[in-house]
Amino acid sequence: MRTAQWKVGSVFLFLCLFLSGAALFPRAAEGLDVIISGSWQFPFRSSFWSSPDPSVQSMPGSAAISVVNAGNTREQWGIEVKIQGSPLPEGVKLWVRRSGSGHGAGWIRSGMGYIPVGESPALLFSGTGDRLQVPLQIKIAGITPRTPGATIRTSLIFTVVRTR
């Protein structure tokens, strides 16, 4: 039998998000590469459970994405993201956004607001040319004292696709 103290103080949900770029889709942009660097860091606050809608966000820029080998700055591309692996516990939701523009040739647009990540690819942002160190941020919500403590091994798959 669980105690209230255990539910509030000791519930720990560890999400292990292995980041990788996938280039196995028919629309994948040949020659373009996606590089993910960093790791997700989630600061846990004691006030987490007192919030009416508990959620946790990663530190801005703790992970970044780069699109390289565009060569021609006029070549338009998009970054798609999806989740793959173990399903999240019931009620737990995951969102991702870019929290900056990074640097490099060309331009970048959209993706500053959080988008929900599911099993189907969703367009995160688009741009042209090489873009380096575009900071990413993740938000996880739906964790409650009733969420079972577990280690969940899932991956975020980022794919660069041609949009033109």
C-alpha cells in the first residue's frame, strides 16, 4: 500500500530520451545531415506537486540541433520530430520547441512555440542553408502522484526533409 508521503515525495519518473537523426524516410533530404548535441536536463522543484497542472521543462539550450551540408542556402528544408520506443504512461504528454535561432547561413522560421510530439512526424521548424546549434527545449506534463514510478526508454527521432 502506498503512503501519501511516498506519492508526493518519492515519485520519480525518469525519462531517458535518446536523440538521433533518422534518414530512412522517402522524403528525407539527401546530402543534408542532422546533428543533435547536449542532453536534456530537468530541474525538479519541491513546488512541482502544488501546481494545478504539474509540468517540467528542460533547461533552454541544454540540447541543440544542427542542420549541415545544405551547400546551397536556397535549399529549403524542414525538421520533423516524432517519438519512438516505449510508450509514455497514460496522461503524460511531451512537447518540444526551439528556444533560439542558432547561427549560420540562410534563415530559420517557426517552431518557437511548443508542439506536441507523437508517433507521427510533426514539423518542428523549417529553414534554408546550414544552421548550427539551434537550441531545443522539452516540456513534459501529466505527471501526477498516481503516475507509476518507472524508467521509460524512448527516443525522439529528428529527420531533415526537403520542403520544396
